[in-house]
Amino acid sequence: MTLPPTNGHSVRVTSVTKTFGSGDAKTVALKGADFETREGELHLVVGPSGCGKTTLLSVVAGTLDWDSGQVEVLGERLHEMSRSSVTRFRGRHIGFIFQQFNLIPTLNCVENVSVPLLLNGHSRREAEARAREMLKRVGLGEKLRAHPTGLSGGQQQRVAIARALVHEPRLIICDEPTSALDSVTGHQIMELLAGAARAPGRCVIIVTHDPRTYAFADRITEMEDGRVRNTISGEAIQSFLTTHR
């Protein structure tokens, strides 16, 4: 799939609403949310639990349908695409990093990292060659045949990052990637993600409650009660750091 030009934007979300349940159980998770990210940036999404952060990123990733509004990702209008087209688009152009790593315990590191390439039709030989190279790039060249149970939490997160990057996605979405890690390992993971965000045409979006990540951000979006309240950058991030230590 050849992507259309993005004019420097990776994501544009306009007036998106999302409701779960009905009647007394009805919950409005997104209330006309507007959100955008740019190529070449590491963009944090922060806010209290239940404010709609994960729902917003699930909509951007195309893993969750929404009620109304427009969602444009990498120049593609997801709101105009079929479900099957969105699934293929997501598999080729979006990488995911989860708090709990979601590695397959019966597969070794190379096999885990190979999965996105195999799903996109690459041969096992090519997939494993690229997986080995990516694992070396994240500092796990000596753990290629290790299984997840034999790795530390930081090493497992590095495998998850390698898996998210191996098929060279343009958009990387992370859900609390550092909250379960110690400060040293969390810093190393954020350095890896910040480096990934600088690649041409790429963007990294992180949903987080972890204030240790704030210093790495190019921009920070604050959400509250299903809406985007504010997006800050530059010197404003330093003030944000001071008040959220």
C-alpha cells in the first residue's frame, strides 16, 4: 500500500465521540475529541484514569470503532475504509508496545520479533534475519534464542520494542511502556523510543501516567473527561515537568 502525502501530520482526529453500553450502563468515553500528531515527534498523552486516553489511541490504531467524527492516520481516512482494509493497514503501518509486553512464551526472541513480518507475508528466513538484526540494535544480540521467561522486565520490553519496529511502521503506539520498569531501565526504554521517533516519516505516541517520561516528549497532550484539554510543547513542557514531579 502506497500511502498518500501527510503534509507533516501522522494523525488527525476531529470531533470523535465514543460511547460504551446503553441505558444506566452508558459511558461516554470520548466527547468530541480533537487530536493531532506530527511526523518526527514523540507525543505523550496524559491524564487521570478513565479520561479516555486508551480509548482515543484505540480509535487511532483502528482497533476500536467510534460513533462519530473523522480519523486520519498517515494520510488515510480510516472513517472511509472497510474493517478489512483497516486491519491490513494496521498490520503494515502501525507498531504496538504494551505495558505487559504480550510476548509469546513458547517462542524465543527471534521468533517473537519475526511475527509481524510473517503476518505481512515475508518468508521465515527473511523474517528471522531481520528480527536478529533488530534485536541487536536494541542491545539483545546475546539473547536471540532466549525465551521471555528467561529475560528481565527491561529485556522483555526491548524484545517488544524490536517486534514493534521490525516491519518499519510509520506510527508506533505505546500503552504505559515504562510503568512496570525501574528508573534506569525505563530511561533506557525511553531513549530507544525517542530515537525511533526521529526516523524519517515516523511518529511515536505514548499513553502514560509515568512522570519520568515527560522529559523525552516533543509535545504532551492532556486529556480530561473524554476531551483533549490542552497540548503543550517547547518551554511549556519544562513548566509541566516542574508541576508534575
